[in-house]
Amino acid sequence: MKLTESQIDELFKFTRKHYVYHYDVQSELVDHLANDIEEIWVSQPHLSFQEACEKSFKKFGIFGFMDVIEAKQKQMSKRYRNIMWRFFKEWFTLPKVTTTIILFLSILFFLKIQFSEYILLGTLFVFVVFDFINQFRNRKTQKQKKEKIFLLETMIGETKGGFTGVAVINLFNFVNLSDINFSSLEIHWCIIVSLTATLFCVLFCVIHYIIPQKAEELLEETYPEYKLAKSL
Amino acid sequence: MRSQKLFKGSLQTIILRLLENNDKMYGYEITQKVKELTKGELQITEGALYPALHKLEADGLLDVEVSKVENRLRKYYKLTESGSKETVNKLAEMEDFLRTMQHLVNPKFSL
């Protein structure tokens, strides 16, 4: 006996009920459960769909789908780090390296201006506030729109949000930094500060703009089922 | 059914070996194949199979392919080029291990 379309939908609900929220993990588990239920029905045709489903789920052990979710998260984190590194590296090879050098030199010269620390702090503050507003708006529209969310998609969004969070928390550290008069610092200290700031800016740009902009493309590259799932 | 603990560490090798012999396989098919080949002596638990498959995929040893079968999506796993090389290494490792175990369990004393 084969499973019907509505029973497949039930299985998707079943995975959600057991804390599997991402479509890529759900679809694999649904296929597994469906195959197993069909097999169970061969030997025990009297079992109801619910009973067969529970019987199949028990085979996953006491932790249910948790081990599967954890392994998938680890796999995707690795994938995300690789993607991040791929785009980060681009800024240190031609032609983008020229932008990085210009950015580094600009920060270096900027630090030499008097009261640069206050301008820096002010800019950062304005930026973080705008970013917060933007993210709040995006989250609202995203929640309304999407049904099939892929794990990598969530990671792209969460890392982006996490970066702003880190910036907010560190805002107070930056306030403390403003006690330092950068313009009177020795040149080697200015170089270290500029270099750190440049690396931070590049990473910010990659996580915040480049990866989210290319999200669709990256999802298609990562998930062979992405297009197929969207058309279902 | 034999003790699961004994073959837990060999799960990745078993998966790689199966995929070497079959072009592509999906999760459920792997569990059934192991059951069939060992006449039910070994049964891969679902909670261990998928984490192992995802780990192998993350390490670049497996590639995936998805197609619509009946009314659902099916994810097939197949070996990548480095996966094929790793299979050879893992199998050699496994044979070494079996030989060592044989010596330990069944030592032949000689004068």
C-alpha cells in the first residue's frame, strides 16, 4: 500500500512536531518514514497510518530526530564557513584587493584626524540603529512569506543578525575606546587598529551584504532539491 | 541481531563500501541493503545512519542528487572522487583491524 499525498503532508507535520523545522531535513526524514511505513504495512497491513508512523519513529531511538538535526547543523555550519571564507578571500585577491587597500589607507589617515574616535563612534551608532530597523522589517515580511525554509537560509539570516548583535554589545567597548586619542597614537598602533578595522569591515560586508544578496544562488548550489521544492 | 556497539565505528566504512558497489543509494535503501546482505544480523539504526551520511557529505566524500519519486522527494547519495579514494583507505584500515582482532581473539602460540 502506498502513501497518499495527504499522508505525506501529515508526515511533514509529524517532523515539525518533533522539532525538525527545516525543509531540507524534513524532506529526507519524510521519505524515510514513508518508505518504512509502506514496508511495515506489507507485514502488518492492519496497522493504522498513525500506528505505523509511531512504530517507524521509534527506530530513531530515544533522542528521536535530535541526532539527525545536530549532524545536519554541523554539516551546514561547515558549509557556511566555507562559503564565508570563499567570499572573504576574494577581497584579498585582484581586483578587489585594491578596494581593501584603499579602505585600509582611508581608515589609517582618518585615525590621524583629531576627534576621529567620536566620529567613528557616531557613525557606528547610526549604522547599528538603521540595521536594527532594517532587520526588524525584513523578519516581519519573511515570516509572512515563507513556508519551506532551508537550514542554510536560516544560517545566512541568523549570522547576519548575530553580527549586528555583537556590534551592539560591543558598542560600550567602543565607547571606552573613545577615551583613547587615536591621533596621538604611534604609527604602528594606528596600523594595527586600521588593519583590524579593515578585516572587520570586510567580514561585515561579506556576512551582511554579499552572502545574503547571493542567497538564492548559494541555496541552489547547496541543495539540488531547492528548485524542485519551490515548484511543488 | 548482533551487538550494535561492535559495528558502530565501522558505519562510515559500510556506507562507503555499499556506495562503491551501487552507483547511488538513498538512506532507507542503505538500511535495507545492510539487513539483506547480513540476513538481518546487522541493522543500521536510523539515528546513526543519517548523522553518518551528513558527516560524509560535509567531508566532501559524498555528493547528493534529488529526484521526485511518487509523491515525495528522494535524496540519493553517491561517492565523489575523493570519496572513492577514501573508500579504498577505509577498507584497507578495516582489513588491518580485522586481522589484528583475529590475532587478539584467536592467538596462535608457537614455540
